[in-house]
Amino acid sequence: DIVMTQSPDFLAVSLGERATINCKSSQSILYSSNNKNYLAWYQQKPGQPPKLLFYWASTRESGVPDRFSGSGSGTDFTLTISSLQAEDVAVYYCQQYYSTVTFGPGTKVDIK
Amino acid sequence: QITLKESGPTLVKPTQTLTLTCTFSGFSLSTSGVGVGWIRQPPGKALEWLTLIYWNDEKRYSPSLKSRLTITKDTSKNQVVLTMTNMDSVDTATYYCAHRVGARGSGWYSDSFDIWGQGTVVTVSS
């Protein structure tokens, strides 16, 4: 099984500041045949289902603000919110789909 | 517009079998590339993927739960059914079904999930 880890567990950032969330897979999730990283990012607000932000590590889902960006390759990935807004308070999960599916433990983002 | 909705019992007893139904609209599970997954979330905890079924009836299961899970589809009814045997208190969670992103014209299939149901809460208690 591919194990996903995230850091930090909790992140408090001032409004307008940058938030950076890290995700690491226990083995590479880069498929050499297509040079794609089999990673997705989700945002989940209280009482709501998760919302897809990125797939293929950096392909932004339609409607996702461009202050959100996804990057990384192989085993190390990053979700960045360039200028945190109040509506970005949520838990963020990474998910690999290289070998079945596993989610990371989540990172809670709040306002400082 | 794609929508999914989960239905089933809100309370099950330990050792019982849980059966949940995902009823969807806006797509067909007979269309190439389409898939529906189940994901659960215990209260205050992280998401846990359970299973996925594809248009061609291929199925994938979480290795840790494989022995307890069965997923089936009824294309004519636009439904996917999840059964989980031998329920325990640790299975108390919100259960979601979700639409798989698929290929979106790229030729490469993503098992990420773009549209989710609102979830159904299942409590396991005697």
C-alpha cells in the first residue's frame, strides 16, 4: 500500500499571507509512461463533502481560484495558497491514485 | 449536471451487514471511462477510500477492507450499491459516493473524484 503523509497537521496563517501544505508518498507516484503524477488535492469545509482542487498534481479543477496552486513530483508534493482568504479555512487532503487509492491524514488551515 | 445521493440505514447493529445505495444522474455507468467510488469519514477523522467500480464492471477495493466489501452497479437504475459485512463501532462514519474524474479527453484516467454526494451518516451501535 502507498502511505500518504501530510505536514503540518495544523496551519494558522494571517489573512493575505501564504499557506503551504506538504504531502509525501511512501513511494513514487510518477508514472514514467505518461510523466504524470497520480495525485489529487481536496478542500473540505465543515459539514460539507470534499471539493476537488487539483488532479495530476497540478491540473486545476474548473472554478478553483488561481491563488491555489499544486506542485511537486515523484514523492513530494505541495499545495500553496498564495494569499489566504477567510473562505479558505478548511481541511486539505492529498490523495494518490497510482496504486488503488489512499488519502493523506489532512491538514487543517485556519486564520491566525 | 452530475449529482449523486447516498441512501441507506442510519443505524446498524454490530455484526450486521450494511447496504448503501448511491443513486446518480447526469452520467451513465455504461459510458467508457466512467467510475463511481465510495469513501468514508469517521467523525472528526480523515477520509478513507473504500472501493471503486468502473464502466466495464472492473472493481477495486481497499486492501485492508477487501474481505468485507462488495460493490455492484445497476446501469439501468443509475445506481451503485455498497455492502459491508460484519459491521463494528469503528465503522461509524459518514459514507460518501463520488464520481470519478476519468480521462477528460486526455487519454489518461484519473481516479480522483470531482463530484461527491452529501454523504450519509451510519452509526454502528447495539
